[in-house]
Amino acid sequence: MDVNLVEIVVRSLARQSEEAPWSIQLLCTLSHNKEIAERISRTPSVILFLVTFIDNPTCTDNVNTILENLPKYDENAVIMAELNIMEPLIARLQEGEVESCWGV
């Protein structure tokens, strides 16, 4: 899959138009593939864009699924915590990986 396609779909979320639920549904389907989930998670602002739709009744389940499928990177966990989604940060802290803890 072309990286540009993932970026285009993510950018469509910024417009918050009628096509956003379709984009979220597509990202949800794609996020089940580990390689594509990694590409999604590395796309700038994806977490922020997704969280803006978490309270949208037509998008909530898909957004939660995407967030669960994304690789658990420290940076993503911090961004989610800043947006009041604490579970990924708590999980990262409980894992206690040496690479974790943001260089401490």
C-alpha cells in the first residue's frame, strides 16, 4: 500500500466533512493489518484527528478499534494521555520496558 494513500485518508479527517466517517471506516479496516497500522500511527496528527471523532456516534466504535490496533509507541501514548485517553499510557508504564520511560 502506498504511504501517500494513508496520509490522504488521514488528512481527510481534518476537513471533518461528510466523508470523515467513511475515512474512519476505511482506516479501521486497514488498521487490522499490522504493517498498515504502523503507517497509520506514523502519520502526523492522526491521533488528534481520530480523537475529534470519538464522541461521534457513527464513528466511536471504529475510532476505538483504530486506536487499539495502532502500535503502542510512547509518543502516541503521550498524545492520547494529553487528550484524556489514559489506557495506552498506563499500559506502557506497566510494561516497564527499558526503551520506554522517555529516555529516563
